[in-house]
Amino acid sequence: ALALPQPAAVRSRPGRVWRWRNLLVSFAHSVLAGIWALFSLWHSPELLSDIQDGYSVSGHLLVCFSSGYFIHDTLDIVFNHQSRSSWEYLVHHAMAISAFVSLIVTGRFLVAAVLLLLVEVSNIFLTVRMLLKMSNVPSPALYEANKYINLVMYFAFRLAPQAYLTWYFLRYVEVQGQGAFLTANLLLLDAMILMYFSRLLRSDFFPSLRRGSAGRDVDGEKFLID
């Protein structure tokens, strides 16, 4: 992130420099974790038949890797004084870290975590979207193409796995102990994902419905605002 060149639109606005570097790290994590999650499920498809107690070394290491990223990103936000503008990310990261640590310690529900990490495939295109907006890329065709790919990936790798896991937990997982904790986390994540989705639709497909964003400076904000 430090070695890669920065677009002129980023260099000209000091508030964007941190966000640009932070998004590059997020992009790297999305590429690695997304491909890793797909590989883990392709290599061991039998895991899908036992979401509660299925186990693979690859899946376990993937959850450890992503936990490390969430911890790093949290510290990056806090130490660079971006907590106020990125508080929603901090809430998300706290939920993810607490849930993933419980999975790592107990060894249960690791398959559920791998399914959730399919979201990183979607995040690849979501992060590209934000990088393109920040860099003021001169080719609108590139942004338009990514916009529709991003929408398809959002449905396939974010909404679909989330909906399936929510249904599974509500139907099959006992609401006590770790099961209750993970179910609560999952339902809160459902609400956040639907909120993200509504913002994405308003920004990219129904701009006339956007409210309160005119003239707003969000250079330092990591969270998807526009």
C-alpha cells in the first residue's frame, strides 16, 4: 500500500491518503480470503453437510487469517484517529473478531465462518468501486461495468450465503451458549448487510433517492456512504 503510486485525486486531498491505503489493504485481504474460501469449499465439499461440527485445516487457518485482518484494520482505524468516521466498521469488526475467536477456540461452526467469508469475493468488487470513485477514474465505462458485476456478486456471495446461514441457525442451532451468541451476531449482521445494500442501490442505481449527501466531505470515511 505504501509502495503503490497514488492517483492525483488522492494526493491532492490529505484526508484521502489514509483511506486509499486502508482500502488497498482491504482489497488484498478480499482477494486472498475470497479465493481461499472458494478453494476450501471446493476442496472439501463434504463440509457443507456438517456446518456445526465440520472441520478442515484450511478453513481453520482462513478464519485465523481473517481474524488477524479484522484486528489489524481495527487498530489502523483507531491509531489513525478515524474512529468517529468509521464507527460502523468498528462495530462490524468487533462482532467478527468475537465470533471468529469463539470458533477458533471451540473448533465448532468453522464451516459457517468459511461460508460467511465468501462475502470477500463480493468485497473485491465493492472495494474496486470505492477505489475508482476516489481516484476519479476518467473512464466511466470501467465504473459502469464494475457497478453491475458488483451487484451480481453482492447477491451471489453476500446475500445468498447470509440468508442460508440465517435460515440454518434459526432452524437447527440451539439458542443457548455459543449457538445463541453466534445467532445474535448473525441477525445483527443481517441488519447491517441490508443497510449496506440499500445504500449501494441508492448510490449506484437510484441517485435521486439519496438524501443528505450534497456537499458532504467523506474523504476520511472508510464506510460506504456514497
